Amino acid sequence: MKYRSKETKRDQARQLVTDLETRGSQAFPAFLECLRETGHHDLVELLQSGDSAHRPPPIPVQPSLIPLPVQNPKCTKKPDRPDLTPPVAVVPLRPVSLPVVKPPSPPSEAQRVRHDRLRRDSIQCYKMDASPCGICLIINNVDFEPASELKDRKGSNIDCDKMENRFKALNFEVIVKRNLKHIHIKHAMSSLAKRDHSAYDCCVVIILSHGTEVNHNRFPGAVHGVDGQVVPVQLITNYLNGQNCPSLQGKPKLFFIQACGGGEKDTGFEVSPDEVEPSLGGIDDQMDAIPMSSSSDSLSTSDELDARATLPTPSDILVSYSTFPGYVSWRDTEAGSWYVENLDRVLKENVATDDLVTMLMMVNAAVSQISAKGLYKQMPGSFNFLRKHLYFQSL
């Protein structure tokens, strides 16, 4: 045997201890237990208290991986015999409950739109975050001179108040001019064009007056001063084009015209009941039209033809008309005009989410469903030369 091959008993003992160390961590304790059982207590004491410096270094052994017992908390039955192994603590493989970390919720529609409002100028949208955003000039002609043969425009003050309040809510500096003769309309536009708009992002002009149809190149229609003389819409827009108002170059210039575009009355055409939801106009609907002195009928026409100018159409201009060129525009003496009433409502309800052109289509749809005296119709429209989407500020 290999133990007898050793020269001395000391070497034999060392070989035995080395073998025991290589047979696992429990081999040496088991050997000591055998010595105790055979009565070799002195040898056991010697081996336990021996000089460790003379013992060979232990060989590292990979510890055995013993699966932990799975304990069913609902099981309370005791085993038939005692467990020979020491109790082992049950360690869960993972915590019973982990803290739930909710992912950040996506921004709401209102938050997203509010963030989009502070947009920089881009190829898609105009910059509209200046404060104030721009100047809004309102010309409200109500009381016409007798020589003009035009009736006073009852209900127009209601329109004016609505537009003043609405554009103030859109963060515009609003200027209201009342009962201007045609020369004063020109002066008001000239004064607006001479202002420095460098700090602004937009300019708005709203004209509430009688109107007429005239020859035109680009923008149809003309509006009456209280003296009965007309100012073409084309001329009004030219005051603010890039050549005459450099500080508005590249910025949107918006014109809203509540006036008749001509003398024709539209009786509409019959459609399926599912196509529209007809709505009756006011009790006393009147027209913003050409001279009405020859007729006492409250529904008689009084607007003239639209204006045409010779200058080429500048960019970044939108002109919104209350009615189709050549046709009358209806106004309720108690509630204001159909066009302004719906323009104010649509802006209020949709400005936080929709661009201007989309909202004007909503206005068109709403006005087209109204009937004067259950008979006459009206169709707003616009001439759009904007290059980008326009979103008003939503405060």
C-alpha cells in the first residue's frame, strides 16, 4: 500500500491526512469521529490541536449546489419520522412583491398642443408666439350718411364686440375704428402699414360694413365707407404687402370681410335631409349690400360687386369673405351676422387644436346650413395665399 511505502510513520500520517483533505470537507471530521468511537481520544486531540503549519494546505473544492426545499405554506401535516438533516431556512427566489414603477404617462392632447403653440418658424407652420402676437384693426361701419342711400347696419356692434373680445383672447392688440368714410378707411390702413411690426408675428384686419361687387384681378369685393364711397378689398390688402410694409414680410396678414359680395340672393338647392341640418336665421335678417332706398323689403339686396386690383397678389395673405362673390351677406339685427357669429364660436371651440384654414371650413359648413326666412342661403369662402399652417395662440 502507498502508506507503507513511506519511510517513517510521520510521513505515513501526513499522507493519510492529505488523502482525507482531498476527499471532501466531511472526510476529515468523519475520520476523527471513527477515532473517537475506537477509543483513540488522545490521537483525536492531537490531530485537532496539531501545528497547522505542518499540515498540507487544503485543496479548494467546488461547493455542492443543493436545491432548496420548496415549502408549501398551506401544508401543516407533520412528517412521520424526524428529519435527520438540520432545518434549512426557506429563501424565496424573488421578493413576494416588487414595487411597481409606472412608466411616464404620455402628454395629454392639451399639453401637446400647448407645447406646439410655442413653435419656431418652420416650413410647416408660421411663428405665432410673440406677445402680443400682432395688431388687429377692426373697422365697424354702422351709421351711414343719408346721401349714401345705405341703411344703418343694426346688429353690427354685436359683431364688433365679439371680434374685439375674441382677438384679445388670442393675444392681439385690438384697435377699433367706427363709422369711417372711404378716405378714412384708407388712412387707417396707411397708418397700420407705417407701424413697425418687427416685434409681431401676424396682422389682422376685420371690416364690418356694406359691400359691393367690382372688377378685380385677385381679391374680389369692395367695402363702403359711411359716405357711400367704396374701397376695393384688393387695395386694402395692398397696404400690407411686402413692398408697402416691409416689417410684415413673410408674416401672415389676415383679412375678414363681413359685407355683401353682390346683389344676388341664393335660394339654394334641394338635398337629402341627411346632407344638412337646416337652421333658420333671425327674425329680422338684413343684408350688407348696395342702396336699399328703392325697396322697403327687409330682405332686399344691398351689396355691390367685389373689387379687383392691378398689383400681383403678395404672399402670406388670406382674405375670408362672409359670402360668395356676387351674393348678399345676411345679418341678424339682434344677434349679429351669421358669419361673425359662427367665426367667433369656431375660434373659441377649436383654436387650441386646429389651424386657421381648417376652422374657416367649419365656419363655411355652419353658415351654409342657415336660412333667411327659411328661404335664402349664404356661402362664405376665402382666398388663401398663405404658405404655411397658421395656429393662433391658445391662452
